[in-house]
Amino acid sequence: MTAAGPSASPPSSTTSTDPAAGPKVAIIGAGSFFFGRPFIWNMTHSPVLRHGTMVLIDRDPQVLEVMTAIARRVVDHLGVPTRIEASTDRRRVLPGCDFVIPSFSYRNAHFRGVDCTIAAKYGVRMCSGDTIGPGGIFRALREIPHLLAIARDVTELCPSAWMINFVNPSTVLGIALAKYAPQVRSFALCDGPHEPHCTLRLLKHVGLLPEDATTVPPRLRARLDFALTGVNHFSWIVRLRHDGKDLMPVLRERLAESAAKERAQAGIQRSAVDPHQNADAKARFNAEYGLQLLDLFGAYPDCMAHTKEYVPFWQGLGVNRNDPEPLTVFDAEDRQKKMDAHWAVNRAYADGSRPITELIAKGVGDHATDIVESMWGGLGKVFRVNTRNNGAVTNMPADAFLELASHLDLGGVQPLHVGEIPSGVRGLCQRILDCHEATADAATACDRGLLLRACALDPIMPNLVDNQRIVDELLALEREALPAAWYAKANTAPG
């Protein structure tokens, strides 16, 4: 593809070797629904990052033009020295990059809708459809080839750069990078466990901090014993103590209160649920589902909007009605409307019909560039990232790809000690990781046999015959987004 038009800056001829100069940071997928504007905001507001270069990469020239215009308006209004490079051709602007952040997705709502519709036809209910089940598996098949191609370019053009994956399914893509591009320095992220917000939210929840608190006081942090880990979107608080006092009972009490409010707001009793009641799929009955998991496993599920999708308990299976109801299926049409509305705001910021001061005043940073700031500036902050376990969780393998509180600097990622996690949680996590690794293998090899193995390991896929039918239908419907190798003779269905 050709480079962007006049709004694009020429590529830098030097590499960023002086920390005082600021890093060169590239986002691949500049028009990202979640991370495009926050990336621009953080790059121009951080005292560490604003002296560097923001690199906007998107294969859609119109998207790139809009995001570059927003970036220029922010830089001009603030009067900061942040340099801007932009291109539809990543190879043109990758040389000299210190950090490369993939945050792309092709027709996200459309393909998630396809995945969820076909899955529901076979009795698989996905409330999000992007990390587990047919949705997670097929999104990985769509994204991993592009991610590994980026890794090859990073190896050639900026081999010292850190590659920070911000694409779902985060763990599957993180495993693919670690296994199939080990020469690239990499880890993976999710926006959910963004620190310090994650810890602040929890401490307010249990009453250790007031609602208006914006930081965790060092004295409080020193007296806190807090362990949150697991697989991305399937993470668990396994320990929470303050001054030696166990606060898990307080967490359960708060969760039970929220569950009661959910039932009251829905206008139902647990014995009389209307399974057809419409509500946001990811938000519906999270406290109630979470309370059941906490009582089962003795650990607090911290990401119930996704975690409820990772277990079979609310898939509508069995003789009796699921309590309180089966999962509501992801609404792709609603997501697309939200994305369209978000993009309309981007256009308004770009053309000046909406004041750029609004974005500057209301903007917030993102997880990836907060981490870049700390790594480049040597700030020594702790973040939750997805990386190899390396002994942090003592009853899981060293190579288990887990979400772990970690020290990060330019030398690497050092996960902090967790200790053991409950056996039930450990078993569920291990099965999910086995599924994720098999998915990464299948996506890399374009091998139908490996794909069916991943489906068999997935905790919510139905049975071997239905698995094959789901695979056949999704391969047929998603041909435009998958490598041609999936349609070679060796990958045809048996019989």
C-alpha cells in the first residue's frame, strides 16, 4: 500500500536512543475504537512521552487521515514537541521504533456477529465472542497471521523494539508471539486490569479508600497483600489481606449485595426468570454469576463480563433452567452502532466541528502507553500484563501464559510472586491455556486437525460433531478474512 497523503510526516532518520528525547511509539490500528484517541492523548500529555514520536499506522487511508488530523490539532493546541509520523505502510515508519503496539481489528463487529450467530445455532452462547468459544478461536485465526507478519517486520526494521500486543484474544496472540516470534521482545495487554485503577477500584469497594481517592498511599500499599491472577478475561482475586486481616469475606458481602440489586432491577425472582429479557450481554447478572463462582472456588472472579463466558454453567445446558438464566448473546448490531457513533466524534474532532479542547479536557490515557511511559522513564511502576509465569504462581507451569502483576523496564518483565492458587481455578486455567495454545498452533499452521483439537479443548464447545459443523460454517463465511491455506485440499472436511 502507498503512504498516506500530505498529512503524514516523513519517516525519522534516527533511532530513539536518548531517554530524554522520548521514545518512538507506533500504534498499528490508529483508528482503534478503544485505543486510538487515548494513545494520542497520552503521547501528548505525558512528560516522558511528549518529547518523542507518535507513529500512526492504519491500512485505511481515510481512517489514517482523520486520526492524523486529530493528533495534529492536539499537538498544535498544547504546543508540545511531540513529532507525528503516519502511514498506511508500516514498513515505511517502523525503522527507529522503540515500541510497537498492535491494536487492529478488521470488521470487528461484523465477524463477531457471524461467530456468535453460528455458535448460537449449535447451542453455544457467547456474551462477548472474542476470546473463548468459536468467537475467540476464529478471531485468533483472523488476527494471528497479521500479528506474526508485524513481528517479522519488527525483527527486520526495529529489532530492539518492544512489541506490546493489544489485540484480542490477548492471551492467544501473546502465546503466538512468544512461541512463533521468540526473537521479538513482547508481552500482551488487556485494558481491564489497568493499574493503578484496578487496585484503586478494589480498595474503594472494600472500604479501604474513599470514593474520591485517586492514588493508593504508599503506607496502605505496604500493608496490603493482594494477589490477582489467572488467564486474561479469566482472572481471579485469590488473596486480599490488609494488616493480616482477610478481606475476602468483605468482597463476598459486597458481591451478594450487588447480586440482590441485579435481581431487583431486573424485576424478577430467582425462581421466575424471563430468559428472553433483553439487556447488555456483557453486563447482565455479572454479580449473581460471580457469587456462584466465588462460593464454588473460594476465589473472586474479577472479570465476570468475560469470565461467565469461559465456563459451561450458563450455557443453557442440562434439564433444569440455568440460575438465574442462560447467557444473553452478544449483539453485533448494537456494537456497530456504538462504533459508528464513536467514529462520528472522531471526524468532528478532525474537521474542527467539535472543539479539540473537549478531547483534551475529557481525554484519558491507555494501558499500553502508561506502560511505555514507565519503561522508558524508569518510573518503576507495577502493571498487570500477560506473560510467562516463570514461577510466580507456584502450582502452575513456568511457561503458563498468565495475567500477572509485574515490574517492567527496558530490560524485560519480572512477574511478582503470587504463590499457589486454588486447585479448581488452576484446573480451569490450565484447560483454557491448552485450548489457547492449540488455537495459536492451528492459526499458525492453518491446520484443520489442530483447529478441531482446539475446539475439543475449549470449555464451552458442544461435541465433536457440532464442533466440525461450526468449523465448516465459519470457514465458509469468513473466507475473506482468513489465509488461503485454510481452503487447500488438506483442510477439507472428512467424508
